Amino acid sequence: MGVYFSILVIVFCIVLSLRELFIPDKIKGKKVSAENFFVLAIIYATVMIGFGLIYFLIDSEGHPVLVEEEYIAENDVLSKVETCLYFSAITLFSVGYGDISPIGIGRVIAVVEALVGYTIPSAFVARTVFDQKV
């Protein structure tokens, strides 16, 4: 029960982070700035770490979500966290090296994460380029 509550909290944090793209005062104007870059980097980091933790928590409950190719999966916690964060990053940024594959519910989560990864830059560009004053 505690793991599922943790997953809900993580999803809530991801949603709040993505919401930053749509708050009028967070993304400043139609220019490239360090502040806009920082906001985008924080959003990406939150989403990447959040999905990595979701993979890890589901795996720790005994439901395998990732399979490593040509590599013996280690059972220590740090190695699993590292693998989950790595897979999350390559999925979010749509690189997909193919050394780790999602299985079971991990496939659904990976699809959602890839969709979010494709949507963030579009939303950011739309937010900074188009004047959204109402």
C-alpha cells in the first residue's frame, strides 16, 4: 500500500512540474534566457527522476519492468536505481539505445514517459514563441 501511495505522490509531483510550462509568469517572454533554461532543466529533471523512481518502486514490489540486454542484472539497490534512472533518461529524451527494454507494465509507463518527453519541448516553444495574453 505504501508503494502505491509513493507512486501517486511522484505522479502528483510530475504533474505539478509540467504545470510550470503553463503558468504565465514562469516562462519569461519571447527570448532565450538563463531563467527559462533553468525552468526547463528543472522540469526535465523532475520528470526523469520521477519516472525512474516509478520504475524502481514497481520493480521493488516484485513486478519486473525492465530487462537488460547482454548484461547480468545486479540485485543491489544502487544498481537498480541507476538502471531505472538511466532508462528513464534515454526514454524521456527519445534516444533509446536498446540495451534496456521495458516489459509488462513498464511498456505502458515508457510510452507515457516518451509522450511527455516529446510534448515538453513543443509546449516550451509554444509558450515562449506565441503571445498567450488573454
